[in-house]
Amino acid sequence: MTSLTLADTDPAELAVDAVVIGVYAHEGGDAKLLLAPGAERVAAAFSDRPGGGLAETLRVLGATGAVGEVTKLAAFGAVAAPVVVAVGLGPEPAGAAPAPETLRRAAGAAARALAGSASVALVLPVADRDGGSDAGVTAGVRAVAEGALLGAYRFAGYKTRPAAGRRDPVRKAVVHVPDAGSKAAKAALKRSVAVAAAVARTRDWINTAPNELRPPQFADAVAAAAGEASLSVSVLDEKALAKQGYGGILAVGLGSAAAPRLVRIAYEPAGATRRVALVGKGITFDTGGVSIKPAAGMWEMKSDMSGAAAVAAAMIAIAQLKPKVAVVGYAPMAENMASGSAYRPGDVVSMYNGKQVEVLNTDAEGRMILGDAIARACEDEPDYLFEVSTLTGGQVIALGKRISGVMGTPELCERVREAGERTGEPMWPMPLPEDVRKGMESDVADISQVNAGMDRAGHMLQGGVFLSEFVTEGVQWTHIDIAGPSYHAGEPFGYWSKGGTGVPVRTLIDLVEEIAAER
């Protein structure tokens, strides 16, 4: 991963391959550009050059100040770096630093554009014009650092020859801060490195070929990484799952030669008075089973374990950050395959909490493994339970590819939404209507797995309603459906690369830290 340092040296004198400055779009509607704070010394070095100065030269080169837009300019000795890079920050905020997400996207876009560079300096406005509070500097440094690290991310892949035009990520990035020696700036950088590493780990797991990450291998990889972080880890194999009554996980795994697993990861610091449970869906590949999916795009179902990857990686970051709150993560893992031994529509499955579930669609498998894991997580008596899964195509239909759906305890859903807004992982609360639950009544079991009368209507809500049946009364909980935001199939933008995104690792960590800070 790209290494990060802080500096408050004159940007014009930094010995790096490129110095990145911010530019604002002019609100007057004309083509003028405004240089963002921090760029003054770089601009001064260009003041005696022909062409009207740095801002005018960038405008002539096509810069508009749009968020994430990158424009490169050869310095020709004006500053120590051979290249000056302007990245757009949108309209100028009145007297304040840009929003953290704006900085995050700008730094990510710059890091991607400068792939192949040994070192770059990010001279972006991390503080308000009056210097800003520690909280403001912290938010700014975090945003720039996270954006740079995540924008520089590359999955190693499987090519036997380097791809044409592919360049290695930036090796070193320097984040320019007015007071690089401050505790706030140093702490922000340290946290950003841990958080970005967790996101990168999540992306790596998601991007791994599914033949290399079947449930036993995935469980081993998670257990090894968690063990290295000094977390307590236990893994239940198919025999232990059967003995302890995890019927949902076992049913989904019946069709695969690779047996299912349930991984438990615990972080329990001394003196913690609150408990948090994290649960993530780990379907390492989803064919739909007997209710088989269409072939088109099925390859993307390698990402159906994004929830488990996010929970496991977040746990590792939590162990590094050491918040004073107990956190236990559960990652149920299975491969949903079509075979002679696969579970069928019409089957009745006995779940971990004793509920009998009538299966109507084997492609609604995520809720089956999650029902078991949620019920088990509730036995730890958490104050809060956050469950994350690529659960339904209905989430994409309702909210698109970048906004997750959140269901559960209303107050906690709003809290999750606010955390997502802070971290740049947008989410939106959705209801759990009684009529949806009524339609899931079964003639032969306690509940049907889907609402047959609604078919695909309200499919995201059906998933949330089903999962609510496995939450112990009194536990505040949320279900976060990341079916769209977990995987980006388009071209890279901002700090998102093509493939796994790592959503919602940053939100989970933010929530855990916020809970730890409560008095």
C-alpha cells in the first residue's frame, strides 16, 4: 500500500515527482478558476511566467474546477517538483475547507492519475482559512489520506504479463498540513492508514477469483488475518454447524462440495461497558441454486461475500484502533450451488433459533445464513447489532448503485445514515411494513422465506422483514443492504476502483468509535 507522511514544508520546495493543489470552480458562471488555500507558494513561483499566472494557465489547459477533475502542468523549474497537478474541488465553500467527501474524491482522483510516480505531495485545504479546530483538521487530514490511499489501490490480479499501460501505484504520498507535528494531524493520519488498509483488504477478498475463495479458504484467510491482529477467532465447520443446529447455513451449503463455515471474531477490551455485534453475509459464490440466476452477469456473484469481508476487515482495524467497546463479528460462509444435493423450493429448514422456515426461492439464500448468524450474535447480548449484506437486487432498483438501504430500529437507522454521510458511504433508511410480514405467513412453517404474493415487489423490504425475525427483543439493530454499492463494475472514479469497493467498512468503524466515545 502507498506510504503516507505529513509535512508543513513550503510546497514549492518539496522534492517530489508531483505537487497536487486544489482549484475551485468560479461561481460566477465564467471560466475563471480560483486556487484553493495551500497553493499560494506554488502560484507565486509561476507569477513571473508568461500567460497570466498559474490559474489562467490551468484554465487554458481545460481545467474547470469540477470535483475530481485532474489537470497536469509541467513546472519547468518553477517549483522543485517537475509536475504541478490541479484537482477540482467544485465551488468554493464560504470561508471553510471543502467537505470531507470532496477532499476524499479529489485526493483519490489525483492518486489514480499519478500512478507510476515515486512520490507526490497533496497540498489540499484540510483546514478552514483561520487554521481551523483540531476536529476540522482531523476531518480534513483523514479525508485526504483515505482518498489518496484508496485511489491508489490496485488489485494484484492474475495476469501472467503486465497489462498494457498499467502503472504501479504511487509509492509515497505526503499530506501537506499547516502544523504537521500536531497531535490531531498525527492521530488522523494513523487512523486513516488503519482504515484504508481495512478497505483494501476487503477489496482484495472481493476481487479474488471465487475458485480460490470458497468457504473453507475464506474462513482460513479471515481467521489468519484476525489471529495476526491478536483477535480471538473460532471457526465452526460443517460438523460443528450440524451439532449446534445452524440449519440455515447448512441448507444453503448443501449444493456445494465446499462445506460452509461460521467464523466468530471477538475484540473484548478490559473495562468495556457496551457490546456491539457485526454480522456479514459470506456467500462466496451465488448461482441462485435450484432457482438459478440468468447467466448474464453471474460472474459478479463472486462479490456476494462483500458483507463478510467488510465485517472481518473492520474487526482487524478495530483491533488496531483500540476503541473501548466490545465488538464481536460473525461471518457465515457458504457457496450457493445447483446440484443433486442442493436445497429446494418447498423445503422446511429448522433455523438456529428454532424457527421453521419454508423455502420458496433458493436464490434468497443470504437471509437463510444471516438468520442463523444474527440469532447467534444476539446470544452475546449486544447493545447494538449491525448486519451487512449484498442481500437483494431490490436495493439496486430502489436506491441505485451507490446508496445502501438501511432497515431496523428507526433511531439506529438514522444514526447509521449519519455515519454514512460522514464517511462518504451514503445510506437511506427504509421501512419494514406490516403488510410485507403478513404476506410471509406460511401454511406449513413459522414463516416463508419470501412474500410469494408480492413476488419481486418490495424485495429489499422482504429481506429486512425476514431478518427481523431473528433479532432478540430489546436489541437495537440495523440491516444494511449493500447489493449495489459493494461492487463497482464501471470505470474508476474518485477513490473507487473497478471491482470491490469496501463499502461499508468505514461506516462500521465510525459507528464503533462513536459508540465507544459515549458516556
